[in-house]
Amino acid sequence: MTLDANKTIIDHILLYLNQNQMNISSFAAQSGINSGTLSRYLQGQQAISVSNLDKITNAMGLKEGSLFPLYLNEFLVFSTPNWRRFSPFITRCAELGKFQLIADTVNLMMDHPTYLVNLFEHAERLYQDNYKEAALILYKSIAENEKNQHAERLGLCQYRIFQCSLNSDQEQNLVCCIQFEAFIERVPESVQLDALKDLADSFISLRKWSKAKQYATEMGRIARMRYANKHAKNRPNKIPPTYTTRPLFGYILYSDLLLSSIAANCEEYDEALVYLANYEDHSWIKETDSASEQVKKKFLDWALGNRYLYEFMSGNLNILEQYMVYITSRKGETLKALFKIMQFANRHQYDLDQYLIEFESLIEKHMKHGGMAGTYNKNIIDDQFCDFLADMGRYYLRKEHYSKGIKYIIDSLELSYSINNKAYVVKCTTILDHFRSKLNATDLLRFSEIQERYKNNFSML
């Protein structure tokens, strides 16, 4: 059945009944809608509910959501605003990925500021149900129309916009971080520590070390202050504790973990070990329940692995064998560890052949499927994986294993393009141009195809 935009939903139902020689009772039985309710719909005495619109659509053999544009015009645009109709319509559009209809619906509601609270609560439900693209539309509209510029709701909207907007495009992620920075102090206390954590993680993935350090430090400062208040005794002005998604001590430990990682990335290994000792020491933690013990165990394990790594990166080559045993037994940590080991090998012309052969299948698996990042932020892993592939390529080119080295450089180039990492696009392209005489016909074709595929995104290069 072809839909006519000039006809109403009722027109289409009546046309369907006529074409199929059906009466109301038979269509009611076919659709699963009460015949009395269906009769009131057809006589214009009752607005069609979204759930019954789905049943009508299915009974008429139409594609899911195909009647939604008509529904928007008939029952939302030209009718008295009614949140009981807006709400299920937005939810259903989210489920079907009809984002333009959501935007059109939200624009209608902006004429009625009293709906801001309803929209915000609905956006939160969509966010929790993982309909983040749909939720993002609501959050942006609320933020643009929020009159009280110091409202916590505005701060939380901006945090959600930040969370929903992060993706594999690192250039876009930098813009998101800069935009959210202006609102970080307005975020409600209940999510303040998570917001600082996410901002620090994002700046680490972008290799903005000073910014990452700033927010990791602030997260630790606030978490320590709240932890001290939580366990204060006989203090007359004690502040009631604020709910957090993680144990308060976990934010303190994570702050030191991030600061240790930042120091290591800046090759300040002595400083990294100082911070490591902080998140390794749990003697001050008062919580002893099983969940807390699991958190402590996780940080102790990370401390063990990072201590091996920092000592190795500082030049203690004798510890490599122990470190390899550690990472081999922890599949979620293996890839991350190899990133750093490969940097060291290239810097000091160290031979890693025996280990690389062992882990080649893991590297290939991550290139094809991802999902090997363990507990780490995906954007951090994707960005560092570009670096790692390029390091692998340089390693083999240095050893004159040209076919394997060129393959890894092209792999890095392709991933760099896909996550919009312009620095590594330039770096990989420069290496490939330098070794062009070593590229075989297959390499040249792949190199050319990748450049052609992404040329519009990188016309400035």
C-alpha cells in the first residue's frame, strides 16, 4: 500500500478497509484493537495511541513507523499539546531510529517551556536505555532553551551531551572536551566525579597531558575531601554524603592511576612510581565489604603490571620476562602493554621478535574485531593502537622485513583515517612515500584505495 502525504491516517485505514472489503470488526480482530476503540478512532472521537498506531501499521502490512510522519502532523502539530502522547511517540521514534521526527517533535515542545522538566526526565530514560543518539537531541534542545544558566539541569545536560557525542573521531572529541570544560563546575555533585573522570580520560586519549593532569588532580582532590567528610566523627558541620556511582575511595585511587599513567607517558618514570605507590597503598581505606575488596584487588593488580612496565621502560631489561608472564595471563591487559614495549624496542633498537610472533594473532584479531581493550576507554585504545601499528611497521622496516613493516604502516594509516587522527595520517603517509620503492603492487593498490576513500575528509593534507 502506497502512502499519500495529503491523506490522513484515518483516510488510509478506510482506503485499506475498502480495498480489502473488510469491516471494522474484522480489522479490529486482525489488528488486535478493541472494535469500539477502533470505531472511535475512525469517527475522530478519540486520538490514536502510539501503541495502537503500531498495531494498525502492522495489520495494514506497512513498514514499522511509516505512519509516524502523518501522526506527528495530525496528533501533535495540530492538537493541544499532551505529554502523554509526546512521550511514547518520542520513545518509539528512538527505538526505530527516526531521529528527524524526534527533532521535529521536540521543536514543537519548545513553545511550551513547562515541558522542559518532562523532556529532561525523558532524555535521562533514553540515555539509561542506551538510546543515546535520541537522548542527545533532547539534551541539546533543553540546553539551548534553559533560562537559568546556572541550573544544575543545564550542567547535567552538557555532561550528557559530552558523553553522547564522543566517538571514534578524535578531532570531534577535542571539540567536545573544550565545549564541556566551560560547564564542568556546574555539573551536579552526584555526577561531578564521573564527569571529571570522563574528561580526564578523554584528554588522555587526545594526548593532552596537562589538561588530563588538571582534571585527574581535581577529581582526586574532591574525592579526598568527600571521603574525609564521609568518615568524619563528631563534626558538628558534617555534610551529608553525596551518592556516587563508584566507591569514593575508588575515585581517589583512579586519580593516582591516571596521574601515574600521565607521568609515564611524559617519560617521568620516577614520578609515575610515586603515584603508583599511592594507588597501591590501601591501608587508609575503611571499607572492607566484598565489593570494595574487589576494587582494591583490581588496583593492586594494575599496580603490579605498571611497576613491571615502568621499571622496564626505565631500562631494567631483566624484568621483561616477568612482565611478559604477567600480561600473558591477563588477556585484557596484553595489548595495552605491548604498546609501551614496542615504543621502548624502537627507541633502543631492542629485539622483540620472539614475543611479537606469539602475539601476532592477538594483534590481527583486534584489527578485525576490536573488543580487546579490557577495561580501558575505547577511544584511548583506538588512538594508541594507531601508534602501535606504526611502531610495529617501523620495527620491521628497521629490520628490513619490508613486506611486514609496510603492511603495519598501511594498517595504521587506515585506522588513522577512520578515527580522524590527522597527525598519524601524515606520519604514515610520509613513511610510505619514503619506502615507496619497497611497496609491491598489492601494497600500492591498497595505499591508493585508502587515500581515495578518505580524500574528502582530508583534503587539507
